[in-house]
Amino acid sequence: QVPFEQIFDVRAVRVLVDDIPTCYQVLGIVHTLWRPIHGEFDDYIAAPKENGYRSLHTAIVDEEGKTLEVQIRTHQMHYENEYGIAAHWRYKENGRKPDMSFEQRINYMRRLLENIQDESQDAEQFVEAMKESIGGDRIYVFTPRNDIIDLPDGATPIDFAYHIHTEVGHRCRGAKVNGQMVSLDYRLKTGDRVEIITANRGGPSLDWLNADLGYTKTQRARQKIKHWFRKQDREKSISLGRDALERELKRLGMEDYVRAEIAQIAGYPSVEHMLAAIGFGDITASSVVSKVVQLEQRREEEKRDELIPKKPTTSKNGDHGIDVAGLGGLLVSLASCCHPAPGDPVIGFITRARGVTVHRIDCKNIINTTEQQRLIQVNWRDDHTQVYSVPIEIKARDRGGLMRDIGGIIAEQGINMTNVNINISDKSIALFRLVMEVTHVNQLSLVLNKIDMMPEVIYVRRLMSAPTPE
């Protein structure tokens, strides 16, 4: 890894001249006017690179004390460097007037080649990058110096930052668009002027790789982020992976799951291997938890015939989107002790007077019940039109407009909220307790992730209480 202060090509200028002697004359002028940086001069004219690249490279310190890279080459060298040795005929035929549409297509391919040189990119990712760079709509945004940057439609400030420079992307901490602060998942539009706010140290966040959160659109940005995490120390990556997984399990109220079983479900030989993969950016914590939920659902379906050999029928009396195996016409209600939502592994408890109450399978009341004979197999139907109430708790540092911003994130996901209670402590810590009406546990995970990324939020989690089964 190279310290940021040793990166000299963040600011660069290229000088094109007519012939080779003039290249060296310009080099002498540059070194006379500004102080050259020791060890940063390369003569690729006298000693071309293996691929035929030719140019003079040097780095200097200007009057303001800032570093600047200077590249000096002839016009013919420039075309050969940009388009390859086959550009000889093109240069001779067109003189110095390039075909701009051809040049843009070449730039697309150059980006793809940069990405595929990264060993961590597989064939599927390369194909996605190809589709992204050649197909689809494009947007054109401005840097603070009015340079035009070409990005795919849907690109974010993080994509913009990685397009400018890898280190700018790694240290991105905020963004201004047209002079206004925006979130890092903001969708850029043609004509936007974008300014990236960077930190002096640090790196990217694993959340930037979570497709559900929408922080990155381009394969280029995602590959650079994954590469950064792969270069980190394994122990540090395990620690990052553990933090990310525990945070996701806590958000969804799934802390009681055995970590070794989660690793097995996710396809890893040990918990350590799974945590390292999360920390390296190979897989997200949310996708690991999603695999657990999906497996639990399949297990429930496989057990249906063992529990009740009769052909399943569906209860229609206020069934909340639940199929009760073997019984029809029963009243179905959702347990208030664990508040199950679609996607949660569930089981039914046959009450004495109120039909079947549906609990999460990890509900403490179900685990501790002594009446196992009253448990019955139940399953969610694929019905995304019905909503389910899920209690949520948010702890955050209070500020003006905090509730408005949280409500905006919830509303953006099409979720209604009810029963909102807010308590403010003497230390300006706000505790929100509210109920979200969601259609599926995946929708819940997405909105909790977005709220958790707010800088004021200390934690956000799903609540469960524990009265006796109804």
C-alpha cells in the first residue's frame, strides 16, 4: 500500500510536441521552473515499456507546494499509447484530428481491461462490466474544475469518486452536488457538479458492496472496493466480518442463531472462513442472513408431511397470509411476543379458544413451551400485498429534523409507520420506538440498513417482547 501523500498522479498534465528532441527540451524547461521530486523521473522513450508505451514522466512541486505529474510525448507516441500499435495507420490517415466517437469506444474498452486485470474479477463480473460500459444510458457530470465525467445511468458519488482516482474513492466520506450535501447513495443526473469530501486516512465501507443499499452502480467501483479489503490483514478482515454479521443479526432479531450453523448454511467450512469472506467483501452479511432465512423456510416445507400427513388446506378466517397444514377455517393471528413477518421461519401454536397463533420459530415462548403437541406446521404464502406490523427501536444523537429524515427513509421504501414514541434523554440521546408495516423481511432488512447508515444513529433493531404464548 502507498500512503496518500506519495501519490503524485492525482493532479497531472500531458504535453504533446512534434518530435523527440523537443520532448527533452520541454523536460529541461519543466525541471528549471519547478523543483522535481527525487526518484519520480522515468524515461520511457529511451527505454519503452514491454507493451511499446513511450513517454517521459516526471513529478514536480508547484508554487503552492502541491505535487503535479507531467507527461511529455510526441503526437504519434500519444496515439500509439492510447490506441495501440495498430494506430500507426490511423495517425497517418487522419493526421491529428481523432474521431471522437471512436475515441469514446476505445476508452470504454480500456476501462474494461483495467478491471479484468484485477485477479479478483471473474468472467461473470467482466460480462457485467461489458454490458455496463457499452450498453445502457449514460450521464455526464462535472468535476469542480468543469471536467466532464461519463458514467452509467444510476451512478452515485462513490462511483464518481472511484472514476476520478482509486484513493479518492477509498477515502470518500461525503459529497456535494451543485453545492448541496447529499447522501452517498444519491443518484447523479446529467449536468450535476460533483465535489467529493475525503478523509486523511481510512478506507471504504463493506456496506458499499451491499446491492440493496445502492451505494455503487459500477463494476469498476465494486472491484476497487473488494481489492482494498483483500489487501487488508486477515485478522482485521475477520473482525470486520464479525462486526458486520453481528450488526445484521441484531437488526433482524436473530442473535440467538448458532454461528457455526450459519457458516455451514452459507457454505463455509468454519465461522472464521465465513467472517473472513465477509470482511474481504466476497459476500455481504445480509446475503448470509438471507440464506439462513431461506433454508429455514425450506426445512419447514420438508417437515410438513411428517407433522401432519393429511393434505394441507388453507385457513381463510383472517389468516394473515398464512397456510395452516391440515386444518381449514381456523382463526389465525400473529403472536405479539415475537411479531413474525413474511420471510421469518414460523410455527403455529393451537390455542384453546382463539385458533392458531403464529410465532417465529426462534421465539423463546415456543422454545420453552412444554406443550409440544399443540405445535402445528404453518407457512407464509407468496402474498406481497398484505402488510405486517413489526416493532422497531432506534437510538440516535438528537438534532433538528432527525425524525423527518428517518421518516423520509422509511417513506422512500413505501413503508407506513405507526405508534411512534420518542424519548429524549438529558444527554440529547433520542430513543424512537415505532411500528413499521412491511410486506417481507427483506424489505425490513433494507430499510434498517439505510437508517443505520445515518451518522447520528447509534443502533437500529427489531424488537421482541416475551409474554407467555396466547
